[in-house]
Amino acid sequence: MNQSNLKNMVVLRNLPSNIVEEAIIILKANKKIKKLEKVEKNKKLEEMTSKKKENDYILKEAEMLISNYISVLEEKKKAKKVNNKKMAQKYKRIKNYAYITSIIALIETLLLFAK
């Protein structure tokens, strides 16, 4: 198998499901996207398809598992951004503190040599 074909595949294992044991997701080819957008279905269309296909339990559960997995990934990204902002603020405070203490130490050494 070619390695370039495997780059756009994701395998989900140990899923919290009674029916689905493992899911393989094949992603589209890499494209430059200006803005990420969520794809949402119309509720009317969803209701009509659910009435027609009541026996597609496996497909519905697989869709639910994948959507849950994606939402967990998005939540992790948001939490990571918040943590990065907090870390940047702490870094600025520590840097300012280091500058101030070094200036004070320099002034004290100059005063000691002046005596």
C-alpha cells in the first residue's frame, strides 16, 4: 500500500458503542480553505430521512460516534487556546519581574561601588 494514500485516513478504536467496534474515516484531499465552516443539515430533511430509514441503526450510531469524536477534538482545541493565552500572560509577568529585579540589582551594585 502506498504511504501517500494513508495520510488522509483516521482510524477510531475503542469507541463507546455496542454495535461499532472500529471506524475508518477517509478524508478528502488537502485543499486550501479560507475559513472553516461546520456543515449542518436541515432539520426537516433529517426528519424525513429518519422516517424513511428507521432500520439504519448502525449508520446512525456511526454518525453519532464520529460527530461526538469531532466535538471532543474541537473542545480540546478551545481549551488549548485558553491555556496558551494564560501561559502568555504569565510569561509576560515573569519577564517584567526579571527586568525590574535586574535593574534594581544593577542600581544597588552601582551604589555600593560609589561608596
